[in-house]
Amino acid sequence: MRNSQQYTATISAKVQQIMKERGLKPAFSPDQYLEFQRKEQAAATEVVMAKQRQQRIENLLKRDGIRPLHQQCSLVNFEVKLPEQQQAVFSCNAYLQDFHRRDGVRHMVFCGETGTGKNHLASAVCKEIIARGLSAAVISVAEYQAKLRATMNKNAKQTEEQILEEFTQLDLLVLDEVDLGSKSAFAEGALNLLLDKRITNLGRTILISNLNTADLHDVLQARIYDRIFQSCFVVNFNWPSHRTGINHSAGRGQNVSV
């Protein structure tokens, strides 16, 4: 890196001298040019690191970041028949638009019954992030817990800490079935630890659950719950199942928007 910077500085000085001799005014000062080069190199390095993170997580999952069932899902082909469904797509687009902004909304929570398209939209967002050259994956809480338990095997290639780190470093993590994982103290502690590390590392996370937002409070630690909903789009999937046409939420407690 130092040799590269020295070479760039030498070339810059020579160009500066030639332009001075010819009476030309440079568009950038040497310092501005070096800063431009530094940012370009940093951006190129981040692209390489993101690809490496994506490859590691796909090796760990033994599949693509998007499940096979949802490979073709996009925001464009999501079935929209109701204003609420259009609003759900709008929220996903707004989330993607601000994804690179440090002060943008960091999380999304999808709440609703089965068959309403939660995984479709979450996978569509995840696909877009991967297409941008960033790292992302969709995984169920139970699948994550299984990866942690596998580290207890004496022949395990990775430790629990290494698994946690891989999921922490992803640019976007979609956690599905937040309400269906193991209810053991170890499992719930592992979930909350992962979310805590992602929050403190400024990672972005999408939670998918059949629970409403009020009931999610019983799954997540109060501190984690508050931090997620502090910067979050909440999408309530309160419409009939796309598969059966049945509205499973009818007659049940409604989701609470935060």
C-alpha cells in the first residue's frame, strides 16, 4: 500500500510540473487527487471484502444467500391487490434507497400470518443488496441455532464465536421464523447476542415473524427490542394468504405499528 501511494505521489508531482511548464491549471490539487485515490482504493477493498463475506456465508449455509424457493422473488413481481400491499413494497424500496446512508433506517420487521408474502419481499430486498456487491443472507432462527449447536461436535471446523462473527459481519441479515426457534435459555440468548452484536456494529437486519410486534417483545430482550424499533420500518401483513386466500389473522389480535 505504501509503495502504491509513493508511486501515485511521484506521478502526481510529475504531472503537476508538466502542467506548470505549459501554463495549465490543474482541476485538483495534489492533496485532493491523493484523497480521491485513497477513497477509490478503499471502495475497491470493501467490494473485495464483501464478496469474501458472501462466499464464506454461502459456504457455511451450503447454499446461496437466497433460498431456492425465493430465487425469483422481486419487488416487481410481488402480487399487489390492496393498498396495504402497495405500502409494503414502498417501504422496501425506501429501505433500499437509504441502505448506504449512515443515518438511514437500519432495520425492518415483517409481521403477519403464513402465506402473506413476508419471505417474498424480504428475499427481494436481500437479492438487491447482493446485486449491489454487498453481503446478505436469509436464514431461519432455527437454522442459525443448528449452526451453533454443530460447533459442539468435536470434529467441528468452526467455533461458536466464529459462527457468530460470520453472521455479525453481513451487510444485511434476514432472520426468518423469529417465533419458531428453540425456546431454551441457550437458544434465546444466542439470538439476542447476535442481534446485539449486529446493532452495535451498525449492521442492518430484517426480522420475519408470525407474531405481532407486541408479542415479539416476549422473544427479544427489552434492550434489543427498543434498539431495533428505534430505527425500523414495520410492515404488517394483515391480508389473506396468497396461497389459500384465507385470512389467518381474522379474529385475532392485530399487529401493533411502532
